[in-house]
Amino acid sequence: MSGRCCRRDEAAMRLRLRRELMKLLSGTILLLAAEQAFAHAQLAQFPNHDDAKAVLIPASVVFLALGSILMIWGLLSELRDKTKVTAG
């Protein structure tokens, strides 16, 4: 009976770790997308420059905000889990 309990605890811990990792990975991808959108807005050629800036600059700000939120959320929840493990 205790073997099943340990397996469930391990499975729950793996699932929690996978969620934390996905938050960090998603945040990193969004931050990279923000950088790419901003760089493409700066490198657009003359006839399309104003249209590109009108779309890509706001998109980069949204990507930056979402990526930062996910990264901070992932880091804080990972730190919370590590303090639970060391305290418990």
C-alpha cells in the first residue's frame, strides 16, 4: 500500500515539475518573440516601415509583458516548491 502512495507522490511531483518547466519555457519563447518583433520593426525597408512599426512594436510589447509574467510566475513557483522540499 505504501508503494502506491509513493508512486502517486512521485507522479504528482513530476507533473508539478513539468508545469513549472513549461511556464519557464513558454516565457522564454515569448521573450525571444518580443525581441524578434522589435528587431524586425527596426529593420523594415522604407515603403513598409510605418505599417511594420504600427503592428510589430505593440506586438513586441505584448510578447514582452506575457513572457515576463510567465517567467516570473515560473521562477516564483519553482522557488516555493524548493523551500517546501527543504523545509519538509
